[in-house]
Amino acid sequence: MRDNHDYFDRQLKDSIDIIACTIDTPPSLLNNIKSEIYKKERSEERMKGTFASNRRIRTAMAITICMVLLVGGAVGAKSLINKNVKGFISSDVSYSAADEELIKSLGFVPRMPETLPGGFNRTKIETADYLDGTNQARPIDPGQKLVNALYQNPKIKDAAVVLSVSNTSKDSDMFSTYEDIMINNVKYQYKSYEFYVLPSGYVMTEEEAQKERNREAYFAYVSGIKEKEVRIAQCIKWVDKGVYYQLTDLKNNLSKDNIIEMAEYISNQK
């Protein structure tokens, strides 16, 4: 209980920008307001800051959005960017290949083939570190690693998918439900969902806010657009020998069968 109290004590002071270490906040007070803090994390205007300049975007899904959408504009994520939230943040390190240097930095061997079925070629590899939101300079656990690979098809305009690989399940359950698919004794979990691309300053409707709270859709703020766009996106995830994989198609360029074929292809890599 004391550890929880200390954490929310620091979180509260940081959230309201008070530098006053002598303030004494009783555990009962912090327990009463911690749920409200979490609500604020997902709704306050200050959570909409644009992080595209340094690519420090929290969570695997937000990094995926950054990699796919930066082709057309700067990305500022909404609910998953917050200085008080723990999560994966881009390390601003790119690799040209899944080589020994990358494997050494990760501590595990990711299955990230150079090509995927359908004419998709791997064009970029980026790593991310899992940081403590109360101290962004210090990783919570240096052993928690994530890497993303961007795949593009030069023959299909804007066609891109991102393969995310991690040695931890943290931040992997972005949605409340998935469809289980069994192939060769491997369980894949597939999800088709609404992906909202919102202009800066957009205020969600109550229906949209409810979809976000229920983890039924995903929302991202993008600078440079004037109107809301609602797309259908899809992802598929699976676990292979303690390593967590997720393949995401934000622009819905693939069919369901296409993305399943890609996932199975990755699983079969040696």
C-alpha cells in the first residue's frame, strides 16, 4: 500500500506541475482520486502533444501508427501518450537489417524476414525501450524490449504493414476482443477494427469516447488534416516461444486472408 501511495503521490505532483516535496498526501485521498487521474490521462488536452519530431511515441500500437502515417504527415497520438504512463517509447535507433547488432541490443532473435508474401519488402527497423512514465530517462526494466519492422509494397500506393516483436506481453491487448484462428497448432488472434484519424483540436463525440473506453476502436490525432477520417484497419498477433508478435495493417490494403498468410509465413521462418 505504501508503494502505491508513493507512486500516486509523485504522479499527482507531477501532473499538476508542483515542485513541493513536503506536501503530504494521505493514502485515502490518493486512492479516491487515482481513477480520476486515469480518466484525465485519456481525455485532457495536454495529452494530445505532437511527438513526431523525436518519434518518442508510447506503446507498440502508437509506434506502429507513427511508422505508417509519417509518410503523409506528423503524428500526435492521443490516449496513449502521457508523461505519467508507463510504456514502450521509440529509442530513435534505426537498423537496416536484422543483424547481430540488433539481436544483441534486444537480447532475443526476432523473426523479421526481408520480404513478406504479396510483394512487401522490409524498409525500416526501429527499437523501443520500456520506460517509467514518472522518469523517462530511466527504463523500468532494460530487459523489456520491442522492435518494429516496416514493410512496404512499391507497386501499391501507401501500402504498408508493421511487424512488432517483443519479449513481453505488455501493451499487447489493445482491444477487448479478438478472433482466435488455429493454424498448425499455432493460435493467432485476429482483429478488424475502426481506426479514427483525427485533426488537431478535434473533440470526440460521446459515442466515440465510449468506443475508446470499451477498447473497440483506435484513435490518433494527426497534424495537417482538416477532416476526421474513419478507416478500417486490422491486426493479427501470436506468441512463439515466449516472443510476442503482432502484424498491423492500418490502411487495410490487405484482405484478411493476406494478413493471415503473412503471419503464417513469419511463423514458419527459421
